Amino acid sequence: MSSSLDSGPKRSRIFRQGDKRSGLVSIQVASTSAALEVFHLSPVEIHFLWWFIQSSIMNPSTRERLRKAWGLCERHSWGWMVVEAAFRSGYMHGPAVLYEDLMGLAVAAFEMHGPVQHGRLGRRLRLKGPCLMCEEGYGFESKGFVKEEVVRQGRDLRELQILAGSCQQYWRMAVCGRCAGTVSAQRCRKHLLEDRSQGLVDNIPNHRSLVIYLSQHLFKYARSFQFEFRGTRTEEDAAALISAVGWCSGWTILLSIMDEKTAAAVQDRPQATELAINEERRLI
């Protein structure tokens, strides 16, 4: 069975807001105002995420906590993406560095030989620590004194919508079918663990191929922030960042803040993107 850190009793109210089972998040949400009803960062959350962006991510103890928790909970993972995009105009160097690291861990988790692979995979993918923001008590009811203009900018979803919209033809092939409520066999880490505990996972190689694909493109995306590799990033590389956040923490919040056209495209799931990952799989 998956760890309780993944599955429920200790989950914060903040995280449950983004949980598919809560009924609050749906890919039918079409407008920014509707999205804000289910995803509304408090001033204190925005302040923490802004300072987190500035310095804490490179702190060794913070990085270790993030590794144990596969990043942050779904709410705070996408909250960080929103704040980072809003304050840095879509310049996502910090998330790229973290998720390159996390997807490297994911690739290692799928490196298995011999019997009892399902059990070993479950142990490797489960949470080994809580979301550091939830643990510190940051949530939608957190209160504090933060400048109004900082809060307004930190709640602005447009930069993330622009980033995700520009590369959605690539990340939509990675969307978890259970998060989106579709027949797709793709799974985020959490739902892969839940399916495994119910004996529903029989295509580990396919999940492994997705993780390797994302890791390879995240490496290129993170490297593109270096001076000598400037100008080398592609939309497919940027999409790997979106997909990595979704794979690690869940997709429901991102799908709720994308517009109706993008949400419909996720459901359609054109074959072109499946061919892209199949080609990557052939080359591995």
C-alpha cells in the first residue's frame, strides 16, 4: 500500500482543495476567475514562495526535504509555478533546476531488474516526508502583512497560462488520466502508486519511458539557462517542466487554470504527441 503521506489522513486542507475527490477541481473550468475559486494563494503563501524562489531552493537541507516529498504538495507546487512565472515573466530557472533533480530520482526509481518490481517501485516513489509549506502551516487561510501589489502579482495566472499554452501540444500527452478524468493510461506519481496498490499497473516499461523522456528534455531545458547554451530551449523542453510538476504532484490544479480550449485539447489527445514519445522510447 502507498504511504499515508500520499493517501490521506495527514493531508492538509490546502492539498485537499486540489484533490480530484474533493469535486472542486475540474478540467471544465474555463476562466481565470473560476480557477481562482479553487486556487487562491494567500498573501503569506505568496510571500514565502517569493523568498523561496530567491534563496532557499539552493539550501542543501531544503533540497533534501523537497526530494523526500517529490517537491511540494499539488497546491504549493503549482503555486510556486504561478509565482515564479508571474514575478520572472516566465523565466523558470528555479523550477527547472529542482525538477531536473527530481526526475533524475524518478529515472533511478524505475531502474529495476528481477522479481517483485511493483513492490520496489512503490517504496521508491512514495513520499518520505511532507510538503515543507504544509508542514510549516502555510495555507489559504494564512494571514500576514504583505504589500498589495506583491499579492496581486503573485496571484496573476497569466504568465503560467501563456507558458503552458505555448507548449501544450507536448505536455498534454503526459496528463494523468485519473487527474483529468479521461481514459488515458498515463498516471502521475500519486495515481501510479494508488493503481499499484490495487494491482492495476501492468505496463511499468511505458511509465518508465515517460519518466526518461521527461528527464532528457528537462536536462536540455535546465541547461538552456546557462550562457553557453542560451537560445537552445524548445517548446518540447519547456513542456517537460510542466509535465514533471504534474507527474510529481498531480495535474488537477493546472488543468483548472487553463482555458477551455486547452482543456478540450487535453481530452482530445492527438496522436502526434504519442508518436513523439514513442520515438524517444525507440531511441532509449
